[in-house]
Amino acid sequence: MRAHAAACDGQVVKQIGDEFMLVFPLPGSAIAFGVAIHAAAADEHQFPALRSGAHVGPVLFRAGDYLGATVNLTARVTAVAERDQFLVTGRLRQAAGIAHADVVNLGDRALKGVSDPVDLFEVGLRDRQTKAADPVCGMQLDERSAEMRLAWGGEELLFCSRDCLERFVSGERAEVPR
């Protein structure tokens, strides 16, 4: 994460669990980072699915942290992203000058705590391969990285470990994150 951020002139502000907050000096740098980090994650054999979002606007800097409406809106955009999805606001798309062919307009979306709908775009992640998700822990798996397999209900399920397979069979199923 940090190496990709630095390569795009970005900075990791903080990490809370598996979430990162980053800042970039230019809108295009934020887009380049999002595309690069999703590509890097896709190349990993076992890696959690990324959901990311980006926005541009004024922020307040206080005590080593960034605050304000721009930060809050970015968090809301990220929250509606699905597995393997990189969402940006229309404002960021325009500021970065992203070509129309590189994005899919998802239209105006109502976001929690935001009074007006926000125009969202999915940044096209070329050659994105959908991976299976472990039905217990949600880890993304491909054919090469699945340690365990189970024929269940007419389909083959992939598991990252024997522990997840045993938990599934015993009925300990968690809802796979979207």
C-alpha cells in the first residue's frame, strides 16, 4: 500500500484495521494509485477483495489528520463500493480529466449522511478477473490458490484453508462481504 502510494506521490495518513486513508497532491495521482493497487491485489493468489473510493476537495489538516466534508464524502463513496470496485465522484473524474472510455457512469446515488445525490463513476479496471470468495472468511481465491475444495449444491466451493472448510461444513458460515 505504502509503496504504491509513494509511487503516485501519495501519502498514507492512517490505517485503521484493513482500511487506509491516503492523500494525493493531484487528482490524477489518486486515480493512478487506485488502478495500480487494484491491479497489484488482482495479481495476488490469496488476497482480500479491495473496495476503494476517491473524491477531491478542500480538507482541514489538524494534529496529523485530515478532516471535513471531503473526507466524509470519500468514506461514503468507499462504503458503497463492492468487491473489486474502484469508485470516484464526478468531481474527481472531471478534475483528473479521465477519458469517458475509462469509466462507467453509475449515475447519481444517495449516500448516507449526504443531503444531495452524488454522481459516481466506476473506474475501468481492465482485464479484471472475478475470483471466487471463500464462503466463510471472504478471502478472494483463484484456482491456483484454493487449498481446499468442496462440491456443494451442484457447484464447487473454494476455501483458503482446512479451517474454513471445516467451519463451513459444521454450519459456521459467515456472510461473505460484498
